[in-house]
Amino acid sequence: MTFQINNDVLNEALKSLNRVVPTRTTLPILSCVLFKSDGGKLNIRSTNLEVSMEFNLEANINEAVNIAIPISKILNVTNSLKKENLSFEVNENFKVKITTKFGEYNIMGVSSEDFPNKAETVKENSLSFSSSDLEEIIDYTINSCSSDDLKPALQGVLLTFNEAKTTFVSTDGHRLSKVDIEKNGPTSKKLILPVKFFKLIQAFLNENDEVEFILSENHAEVFFKGINISTRLIQDSYPDYEKVIPQSNEKKVIIDNKEMTESLKRISSFSSKKTKQATLIINNNKINIKTEDTESSSSANEEIHCEYQGEETMVAFNCDYLREILEKTLTEKTTLLLKDNQSAALILPENSATPLKKLSLLMPIRLN
């Protein structure tokens, strides 16, 4: 098996594929990239058994190619080269020889028979989004996903669509992000897509492109030019998030996003490393923000302007969570709807310029 390919082309693809390869695995084959071709373009693919990514690359294929190569070994070579042409030669014992104008590198490959097969997505439904809308949706929701392996449903983004609208929801139990877009679905459906899938998609979004989600009962995939990203759906029940969205938060506080986020960024380093607590005392169109870390005997106190008429209210939040939400709203002002210091706060963008309807929920930290 022999083929030639430009190093720049191969290296860019390998760097993307490396994001899929698991850092720890009991299956050594998952640390490899599958190289395959029947004489046309060179297809290279990596997977972690949940998400799969593949590239179709221009190459000079002399004969059929079908071998798995450890990605760390080959990246050590391609990362240190520039636009050189690489020549690959694979013998019957799966030994791979890579040749450049000035060097030769030998890597032990693995039989392609050990590499997991790609799951075929049978198109049952599809949804299309503009790249700009999808970029904004992903950016708003992925930080609210959980990293808890005991809660697999919360490690993904819930995609719900019907004949009226499409909704994306993520939550980790402490915060919730929700985006509605007026896009009609072909039917009514609820799917949970792994957050890893969205993070991989994000790297290939081009502002002028339309991105089509191809959906089946168990899988989803998207295509870009010469690139395919597919995933298994998370087969678990998603909690009824509508029940936790408060309907009676009557204390309305309008804040300037830039002023608030900059303040939270400054005082974060003075807060408890464990809780990141920031206490907000809201009264007479002002918010007094306090943080304290008893372990390091440090504290901070700032005052910013807001729009609020009502009795003094006090509530505490994880300052990093609140700052992240405000940064993702992409508006000059944001409305906080509060009830008391033990109830979830609603965070709503003011005068958004996009067709996306955003909502975030943030649970408070109990005050001592």
C-alpha cells in the first residue's frame, strides 16, 4: 500500500481528529486513525465510540489503502514539517514507512479490522441552521452541560423540535441555558446530543454556510466540505426542565452587561475557591457586590449601577457562572428576574438583535 500527500493537508486534518481520540482508553485501537482509500481520495477517521470524525483528502493513491496508525506517532512527524510532500509505504506486516526529501520514519501500524466500524445514519429527519445562528446556539448552551458521568443525559444538549419551533436546552443542575428559534421541524421529536459533538462542529462553522443535521433514531451527523462528524445519541431521559423555570419572579433588575461582567471578573480572584460566591445587595438602582475568601483572608467589594425599584434584596451566586452567562447573551443590557435568595434567578437578554430567544436560569448559593 503506497500513497503520497501534502503534509499541510494531512497535518490540519490530524490535529482535528486528535480532538476525538480519547486521552485514556482501555482499547488501544482508539488511539489510532484509520487510513482508507480505494483509489480516489484518502479517507481518514478517528472515533471514541461515541463521536466520529472523518476527512476526505486529496492524495496521490497508488493502490488501495486500509490501515490504522497511532495518531501521536504520526503527529510528532507532521507537526514539525511544513509543506513537504510525504510518501507512505505500508508492508504486509502493517509497518508504515514515511519518507520526505530529507528523512525516513517508521511506525508500527495496526490492522484495520480492529478499528470500529462507522455507524450508518439512516436519514429519518433533518434540520438546517445558518452557521451564525448555530455558532451562537452552541456558544450559549455548551457551558451549562454537566461533566458528571453518573448523569449521562446532562452531558448532552437536548434538541426538541416540532411544527412551531426548535429548542436547545442544557443544564448541570446549577444552571440552565435555553434557546428557542422559530424553525419548523418535520415532526415532533426530542433528542439528546453529546456536548462533544457540538464542540467539534463549532470549529468548522463558516458564517455564510447552512449546516444540515441528519437525524435518525440513534445517530446524528453533519457534513462540511470534505468533513463528516457523526455521533451516537444519548439514550437517556432528560429531566422536565420546564418545571424548574420560575413563573413568579417579580423583582426585575436591569444591568449593564459590560459593567457587571468586568466587576465579576475583578472580584472573582477574591472569592472562595470552593464556592466562588459573590453576594449581590440590590437597592436604589445600585448593586453592591461582595466576595470573601476566609482561607486567604482576602475580600473585595464593588458597587455598580442598575435599574431597580423595590425593597432591598440580597442574593448570592457563583460569580464565574453568572459572568459566563452574561458574556454569552451578546446584548448591552440583561434583565435579572429574582424572587428571593433561595429561588432560581432568570437571566434574559434585553433587545437582542438575533432571531434567537435566549433564557438562562441560575441557582443561588445559600446565604449563611
